[in-house]
Amino acid sequence: MSVPNPEPDSGSRPARDRPVSAPVPGIFCFSIQGQAEPGVMPRVLELFAKRNLVPERWHSDVHGAAGRDLSIDVQVAGIDPALGNYIARCLRQIPGVATVLTAEKRPAAVREPGALRA
């Protein structure tokens, strides 16, 4: 004697049986404002290098009156928010750094094949 299946066969597994995918790592962004002095950029880069991190993107500009201000934008992939916030706190301790802002970019959710089929 067989027991009838109360769930209709939709061709896909129920949500509870689907494998849980690991979260997709995001990109942690740092926006650093400081004084345009020769030691600021190597000190900033050192915080990433000693953690064996290579930034995905690094952009810096000297601007302001007489070129005294420095803006650095750094993006690092694959670090979690706890490490990113720790690095930001370390960046704020560097002499010549005035402001450090952070943001995290996450890729759009990956759609499961057939998820939108009727």
C-alpha cells in the first residue's frame, strides 16, 4: 500500500530540500581622505599587504588648494564586513588620514534555473 504524496509534482524539489548556497562574497569599499604626503599611500597599502590582500581597484587623486589633499578609493573582494570594519579602524589611525568611509557592494542574487517558470 502506498501513501499518496500531498505535494504536487512541479518538477523541482521543495524549498526545504534545496541545497543552501554559500553567500556570494562582496566587495568592500574604502574611501579615504587625507593629506597629500609621501607616506600616506604606502601606509594605506601596507594594511592590505600584511593581510595578503590585493585590492581589486585602487584610485587616488591629489586635489585641493595647492594640491594638499589626497583622496584614495580602494575596493577589496572577498573580505567579510568584520574584517573590512577592522581595516577601516586601522586606516583611521594612520597619521595624515582624516576620514575613512566604508561601503559594501554585493552582486545581484543568482537566480536558480527554472525559478521563474510557470
